Amino acid sequence: MKKRINIKKNYKKIFFIAIFIYVACIFINQQKTLNSYKANQEYYAAQIKQETEYKETLIAMKDNINSPEYIEKIAREKLDMYLPNERIYKIYN
């Protein structure tokens, strides 16, 4: 009878140890997953900040695009256009 009770106690101990190991494995896997999510969150937060700055640059450029100074600058630099009666000197080395 005592031997049977000891066997039941051993099975209970093995069962609780198995449950404890299972819970520990689940906890470790969840911690790894949370760490990867946190790394992804930091990456995406930095990317959002960078894109927001780029958006602000584009908005500033959009506001500046119709100004006479910008149009003149583009005409001079990209199209080689100049105002009438303006003398242009090109220096060749």
C-alpha cells in the first residue's frame, strides 16, 4: 500500500515539474517575442520620424515653388535662361 502511495506521489511530482518546465519555456518564448517586437517598434518609430521630416521638407518646397525667386533660380540653374539685357560672363579654365 505504501509503495502505491509513493508511486502516486512520484507521478504528482513529475507532473508538477513537467508543468513548471512547460510554463518556463512558454515564458522564455514570449519574452523573446516581446523583445523582437520592441526592436521593431524602435525601428519603425525612427522611420516614421525620418519620413515626417521629409514630409515637412516637401511641404516647405511646395510652398516655395510658386515664388518668383525660386522660379528665377531654376530658370538660371537648370534652363540657362537669364533676364533681358543681362550680361553673362563664362570663364573657361
